[in-house]
Amino acid sequence: MKIKITKNGIKKDEVFFRADVGEGRGIWCGASVDPGTETDVEFELSELLMRWVDVLPVAASEFNIRLEGDKVVFTGVLENIEADGTGLLRMGEDVVMFECLGEPMALGVFVELHVRDVNIYPFNI
């Protein structure tokens, strides 16, 4: 996903960013970047999410990233959840992988992922 770094946060390597689908924050895992930098990235959601708690179906029809308190909320289509709990959230042409536990959920519907920790890795195409 292409993002633009908007500012540095107070935590070590924390950055705030803007993408076509919204705004968020995370920990930058690469060579130092300055606000104003535009780059392609991959998001790593390292925490274990609970279906029906952190992964919630929503009546949305657009992809979105937003800040909500101390969490970053990713809205997209739940494309798949493997037997081992590995999930795929589709956000247009981009995919965000995550790990989850809990009761089964319908695939192909819009969901929100509520996460505290987002690692951001530069991605060279």
C-alpha cells in the first residue's frame, strides 16, 4: 500500500501516515524516514485478534484505515481465514494478513480489524 508519512510519534520509531483509504499510525521498521516521505509498505499486525471482539462485521462498502483511541481500525473484505487462524483482509488491491482465534465468520463481507500494534515495513516493488 502506498502511504505518506505525516509526522513522527512520541514512541520510538512511531509514525503517523495517510493513505488513499485513510489515516493511521504504526512502528516504522526500516531505515529512518522523514515526514513527507511517500513509499510503498506492508503492514504487520503482530497481535492475536479475537473474532467477534477485534474482528467485527460491519455494514460498510468502502475500504478504510482510521484511528480510534489507542487503536488503528482497518476496514476491508474478509477474504479468507485458514484453519490455523491466518486471515486475509482485502483492501482494494492490497492485502493485510493477521492471526485470529474464535468462532467462525462469514467470508466475503466487510469487517473491521481493531489493533493496537501495527508494524510498517517498506516494500520495494
